Amino acid sequence: MSLEWVELLAYVLFGFKWLAFILACALLLMGLDDLFIDLSYWLRTLWRRLRIYRRNPYADEQRLFEAREQPLAVMVPAWQETGVIGQMARLAASTLDYENYQIFVGTYPNDPATQAEVDEVCQRFHNVHKVVCARPGPTSKADCLNNIIDAILRFEQQARIEFAGFILHDAEDVISPLELRLFNYLLPRKDLIQVPVYPFPPAWHEFTGGHYIDEFAEQHGKDVVVREAMVGQVPSAGVGTCFSRRAIAALLQEKDGIAFDVQSLTEDYEIGMRLAEKGMSGIFARFMVSDPRYATHREHKFGVVARASKVICVREHFPRTFSQAVRQKSRWIIGIVFQGMRSMGWSSRPLLNYFLWRDRRGGITNLIGFLVNLVFLVVLLMWLVGWVVDDAWQFLSLLGGSDLLRWLLICNGILLLNRLFQRFYFVTSYYGLWQGLLSAPRMVWSNVVNFFANIRAIRQVLLEGDPRRVAWDKTDHEFPEIGEPKRIPLGQRLVAMGAISQSDLQAALLAGAGRRIGRELLSRGLITSTQLAKALADQAGAEYSELSPFKLDSGLIARLPARLALRYAVLPMAEEGRTLVLASERALSEVSIGALARQLRRPVSYRIVPQGRVTLGLRYWYVQQAKKDERLERLAQQSSDETLMEAVCRHQVMLGDLVQEMGMLPSTLFAQAMFDFDPLQQSLGEYLKQRGLISSELLEQALQEQKAQQALSWRALEVLP
């Protein structure tokens, strides 16, 4: 090596020495900053354990079940989310221990694939609604949420209800079974409720995906806990966040009807600050469940702490490739650091400013962390060269020759050990010992990811000249529409089955007698109730079964309370092991099946049976009590006559079905209304009229139609000798 190159290298190393000194000073400040949070957390934990929980037991999920279910709205923005929305809705319906909720999925007019999937989901779940945004996508998440809120408010007006909470979720979220019950319990006392977010762990060698679990485990295990305790302000994570009705109303009023800032890349984070400025109460809810059936955690590994891992939380997958992680984190940096500084500035509260500083220091720490890695590599390379090559040039150590630097390095070494321990503890508490050990090498890789995300964010801001321009331009306030689900029409299914001809179907459709096509075809005698039931079962993907409504086991009848039988219009027809098999004349949603299973404390399934069988069975077993209905008793004696049963049953119709068939009340609004209906306290007609869902005139019209159908039904029985 020539002397000129040696001199140049010496100057470079001298520069690295000064860089090491500057970085050591910065690391000391950052380390002391983190140490303050660590000490605050552990002192708070010790105090609560010694002073609070010795006298007061930990809260359990039993108190969540005692709170009456309030209507909740779940908001899910969806741009190119095929293959995800359906899975989320099915998982929510089958696992959520809650019934009174509606899911509103925001789609775009230029995303037909996602719309088609949401249509299919809406067919199966009456509480899922497709919202078509006013503008083509992709717009911002905030813009999609604003469209969803507009649709929710319109649904409220139509259903005559008020949602108590508005919940943020992404399509890929796995929701805790008791999440909605926790929100329901805390509303309306709290205006912003955030539950922890725990990413799913990737393969051990996937450091990009793995560094997310390290950051979220420590952030939602410790940092946000301290923040809430000190300043009472909780940042929204964008998922697993519930806003009270009061909070949404305040946001709408502040922005002239637009709740979320469409120019912000982190609108959820900003809303937490905006609500805090309005004096509204937020809470970071780390609520542990004792029953393992209600926990989303399934990693039973060494080192896992039950009190930390059995909390109600959100689980989801995060990016696993370097480029995707950099893109995602650059959006976070632009939104929190650059846009946050520009739009929110600083608070008048010094302690809150401290936490704002911690939010925004990422623009500095991401650079420092990468440079520390770089200096470490240079030191390591110099040591390796000197160790491997005997006659190599010897340079003074970058980290020696200065007592101040040496003490800085010692202090930083101690603080680094503390950082490694804190991350190891919180990762191990939830994910187990192996993931905790991996958190140390992943910390190095996270510095690399965050550095390049920082560079990308700075480049985008410089190119635009204004961090606010990186987000989408603010749009005019436009109303979206709630789309109707697409499905294969029932009439076409009957034609495909060979039950009717195409000309029969056309004639029935043109008749327009105010009935659904199935009932119209039945009244014309073109199909039998059995054919209709088979077509409905095929449409719903359910099983078909025959049913003799008067020959049911009285022991089974006793196992299904009248309140549930009449509300859901079902009859208990069999038992398969512990599973109670119910009979229904229509498709039951998985939400209803889950609600029945929870209330009966046993598995439930259902089968679709021919028209009128459940209607007669409900009247026979549950309605007639003090006085027997002679017609029902007589029909029960003749129930083996299939021709007679078909003649009677084809005209049996429940009032709830009738008001939907006659177009008086959409099925989605009827399903929502049924949450508060108690059939043992009042009639369905009076209840719907009292709620303002139908007028007295429409109710009288429906009752007259039902009376006319009953007259036709019993006429067949009257001609018997």
C-alpha cells in the first residue's frame, strides 16, 4: 500500500474516531431517555403489585359478560384485498363472543375483484356491508375511512340505532374473541380504547419480519403503558382501536363532517393527539383473560408469561421482505415525524412534549443506530486485519486514547445491556425464550431497516418540498353508497334444478305480487316447499333435511329456551354428540350460530327444512301455552299425511319474513333490529313499529297479508271429514 493511501486511510480513521465520540454522546442521551421509561415502568409495576393487587384481585372476563351489548361498528378499509376479507369475516363470526356488531368494508369502484369477494361475504353474513368509496382507488386510508363513516351514519338513520363505538381494523387482522366485549365494557367512559398489537412470528431466520415482533412487544408491553400512566394520552395503532361516539362526533364537527385527515399518512396517530387536546379520555387496555378459549395466543413455549401473553389483543402479519418493510416504515416516519411536526407542532404540556419527542426522535435515532453499526464494522474489520495479517499497518484504536470516550463507552455498554434485557424480557414474555434470544441480533438488523426507511422518507419529503404533499390531496366531502351483494338468483337455481321452466320463472317475476320469488312460486303451485328448501340450502351451502314439526322430542324442546327459539326462528331437531342440530326455514348466519352456541354453552349446527314446518313447530311447542289451538292439535294428528302438510305449510309465513318479503324492511336492518327484541315481552309487529322501522299502515298491511295466508293455509284442514 502506498504512503498516500496510508495517509488517506489515517484521515478517514481519524474522522471515524470523532464520529465515534459524537455517537457515544448521542447514545448516552438516548440510553438515559430509555432508562427513564424502563425505571418508570418497573417502579409502577412494583407499586401496583404491592399496593393495589394485594387488596384488589385482577379483573377477569366475567365482568365483560355482565355488560349489556351495545351496537358496535367495525371499519375495514380494503384496496386489492382479495382472499383476505372473506377469511376475516368468517373468523370474526366464528370466534367473536359478541353479536351486536356490524362490519363495514370500504371498497373502490375500480377494484372489482375485492368488490366481488365482499359481495360473496355479504351473502353469508348479514352484518357485513360493502361500502363503495366515492373516488377511484387507491386513495388514502383516511379517505376510505371517511367514506365508511358516512355509510355508517346512513345505516344508523335507516336502522334507528346509534353505534356506541367505531372500531378500526385491517382486513388481515385476527381479532381476539373478547375484544368487542372489552370495548363494550369500557364505552362510553373512554373515548379512545387501544388494545395491544402482537405480530405473528415468522421463521427464525426472517429477521425483517422478526424485528416487528421485537418492537411491538416492547412498545405495547412497556412504553405505551408508561405513556398512558404519565400523561393519559394513548396513540392509536390503526388497528384494534375503538373510538366512542362522542369522539367521532367531535372529529366530524372539527373538520366540517370529515373525521380523518386525508393528507396524513398516520391519521390514526394524529387522532389520538386531537382527542387528547379536546380533553377526551383514552386508555391502553391490557386486559388478561383467564379462560384459554378466549385468548388469541397459541404459542405455549418456554419463557411465556401468562399475565403478559393472555391479553386481549390483535394479531396480524407484518411485511417480511426488506423493500416492503422500508416502504411501510417510511410512511410511519413521514406521518409521525415530518407531518406530525408540521400539523400538530408541540403541546402546552411539558410531559406530553417529552413523549412527542420520543415519537419523533426516530428521525435521529434511525440514523444514529445505522452509524453505530458502521463504526462497529470498521473497528471489527481493523481488528481482523491486524489479527490475520502479520505485517499489516498498525493504526491507533478508534476507541482508545481518551478517558472521556472510554467512560462514555462503559456507560453506553451498561445501557446497551439494559436495552438488550428489556427487549429480551418483553419478547420472551409473549413469544417464548427462543424469540427472546433472537431479539438481540435482530436489533442490529432493525437499525438497518429503520435507516433506509429514514432515507426514503427524507427523500420523499425533499422531492415534494412539503411533507403534507406526500399524502393524498384532500377531497371534497362526498357520500358513498352501501352496495347490495351479488348472488345467483334463487329462481335460476330452481330452473337449474329442473323444478320450474324459464317461462314459469318469467311469469312469476312479471306477476309482481309483492312477494319474494320463492313464495310467489309456492303460491302458484309451481314448486313444492321441499324444492324451495333444497334450493335455499344449496344457495346457503347448508344441509337440507325433512322435519315433522309435531313429532319432536320434548326433551330437545326443553333444551332450547323459548326466547331463543322465537327470536332466531329455529327448532331443535336432533343431537349429534354435544352438538344441538337446529331446523330453520332460511339460512342462518355464522354470527347467529355463534351467538346461539355461546348462549346454549354447546356446539350448534343447523339444517334448512321445508317451508312452514318451523313456523308450525314454534306455534305448537312454544306459543300455545294457556290455551290449545284446536287447528294445530288436529293437524298434529294428521301430520303423517304429506299432501295435507304441504297444502297447509306452503301458506305458513312468519311476520318477520313477510315484512322483508314485501319490501317493508331490508334484511340487514331487520337483523340489526332483532338484537334488542324480546319475543316474550311484546309482539314483533309492535316492536318494529315502536322502533320506527315500519309505520302503522305498513304493519297493518303485513298483518292482513299474513291473515290471508293463514286463511288459505287452514282451508285445506277444514275440508277434512
